[in-house]
Amino acid sequence: MGGHAAAWVLDFSPGALRAIGTLEILAAAGLILPAALDIAPVLVPVTAVCVAALFAGAVAMRLRRGERATIVPDLIYLAVAVFVAWGRFAG
């Protein structure tokens, strides 16, 4: 299930996989909810920095595993997170 692209999960413990999943869910909530609900909008750029760090780790993991063909989406997400953080901190 998932094929070669999902083989990276074998390198991580179940606890680490739960932590990564939790971080991704919190990141989505942290990017959307503060702006949508107009509650603590400063959380959006702070979350974007954290998302950038999460995807920098994903890029490093893919490079370590030699998965250069699947690194492009992670680089795009990393660039978008940096763009959001920069735009929100500057604005």
C-alpha cells in the first residue's frame, strides 16, 4: 500500500509517525483558524515558520534516503510556508 513513495515510514517509529501527523494537523489549523476566526492572527506567521521547519526536515529526510524524484512537492510546500511567514511578518 502506498508503494515506494510511502517507504519512508519504515524508517520511523510509530510514535514518531504520530508526532509528525499531529504536527501536520496542528500546522493546518494554525495556518487557517487564526486568520479565519480573527483570533491571534500573529499565530499564522509563527505557524508558517514551524511548517517551513517541518518541510525542511522532510527535504533533509528525502535527500538522506536518495529520493530526489519526490522532493519537488516538499520544496514547493517549504517555499509557500516561507512566503506566508515573510508576507505576514512584513505586513
